[in-house]
Amino acid sequence: MKIYTKTGDKGTTALFGGTRVPKHHMRIDAYGTVDELNSWIGLLRDQPVSEETKELLIHIQDRLFTLGAILATDPEKALLKSGKERLNIPKITEENITRLENSIDIMNEELPPMTHFILPGGHVSVSYCHISRTVCRRAERLSSLLFENEPFDEFVLKYLNRLSDYLFVLARKLSLDLQAEEIKWAPEKK
């Protein structure tokens, strides 16, 4: 597989299905941010986390590639006139979302109740988790904008929303495991 094709030298790129769009198209911005998120999660996976967490992070990275493929697909090229799928695009499923929710619930059982907002930080691994969370939220916002203009499978938005929740709870769990201080945010009084 050749890395450089020179087809994007004039500022366009091809979607899955062959349609060419400008590299600043909202669809490219959405799946590009998902790709960025995947890289941050790779960095998070390289931190001192449990094997179970590593396995789930690898699964999440796989799901993000699937999600990116969905976002990178020209909706007009995805289906035949009969409504059948033309392209073999994987799906995000309810089970994928449930897996995140189950992990959130398990981690929450070990955590003290949250009574305030928490300032990101306390340990490098916790910070990487918070960066991943905020990139996930940006991917969700961009995907939501795209969805308004060119609808796609709603499970994409649901997965991104739940993933950001998972990353927040994982940051709290890492703080606990790594004995990092959680600093509560309290607004300054004037």
C-alpha cells in the first residue's frame, strides 16, 4: 500500500465510496477528530492501567475505526436504490454502548460520590484521560453538526456521548488507583 498518492495535493480527499470533498469539509473534520481521539486513547492505553482497562481501550479503538468509517462514507453511495447496503460498512451496536455503561457502573461502585466539579489533573495518566474526554466531546459536537446536515446511524452519536462519560469516570478511577489528588472546583468568591 503506497502512503502517498498525490490525489490530495490540491486540498481535496476521497470519502469511502469515491466522492471527493474539500479537506475542510465538516465530514472530514468529524472523522479526523475521531482519529485524533483514537491516538489519545492509544496514549492512554500506554499508561499504567489494568489489563482489563487496556483490553477495553483496545476495543474502543477498534470501535472508533468503525465509527470513523461510518463518518467517512458518502451517504449517497452507501445504499443502493433498493435500500440495501452497497458498501460493507461495520456498525456501532447497542452492545458496544452497553459495554461502556457496564464499565462505568463497575468503576462508579468503587468511587466516592461526586459533590463538585473536578479540576483535570493530578497525575499524567489522569490528564491524558481528561484530554481524551475533551477530544471525544469535540468529536461528538462535530458529528452532531454533520448529523444535522447529512444524517447517519444515530448509534454513532450515542457511542461518542457514552464514551466521554466513560473517560470521565475512568479519570476518576485512575485518580483513585494512582492515589492522585482530585481537586474540587469551587468558584472564587469576589
